[in-house]
Amino acid sequence: MLLKDDLRHSEEMCETLSTNNKDLLDKLASVRGDVASRQHTIQDMQASIDEISTENMNLKVELEQTRIRLRTEVSERDRVMQSVASMRKSQTSDRMFEVVAEKQDVNSR
């Protein structure tokens, strides 16, 4: 009788262990699926990061080119403004000489 009880108990334990083993295998398969899904998500995120990094570098290059272009335009504008100011000053001086000459001409009459 004791052997029968031990045998029945052993069979029940085997059945319980078998059920637990199946549950654990199912959970393992589920975890593996989650891991694969997360790895795919990580790969997608890395691709997005790479794309953003490339765009960022392109924007930095474009920004630097714009800065250089603007510096050149400002320098050119300053040069033109100085030239215009010099021409106006020269014209004003020329006009002053003409006015003085006209006054001298009028005074000498």
C-alpha cells in the first residue's frame, strides 16, 4: 500500500512537473517574442536616430554655408556703402569748390 501511495504521489509530481514545464516553455516563448519585438523596435529607433543625425549634419553644413554667404554679402554691402559715402563726400567737395568759385566770380564782377 505504501508503494502504491508512493507511486501515485510520484505520478502526480511528474504530472505537476510536466504541467509546470509546459507553462515555463510557453512563458519562455512569449518572452522570446517580446525580446524579438523589442529588438526590432530598437533597430527602427536606431535607423531613425541615424537619419536624424544625417539631417542634422546636412543642416549644420547648410547653416555654415549661409553664414559664409551672409558675411560675404555684408562685407560687399559695407564696401559699397563706403564707396557711395566716398563718392558723396567727393561730390560735396566738388560742389563746394564750384560754389566758392561762383562766389568769387560774382565778387570779382
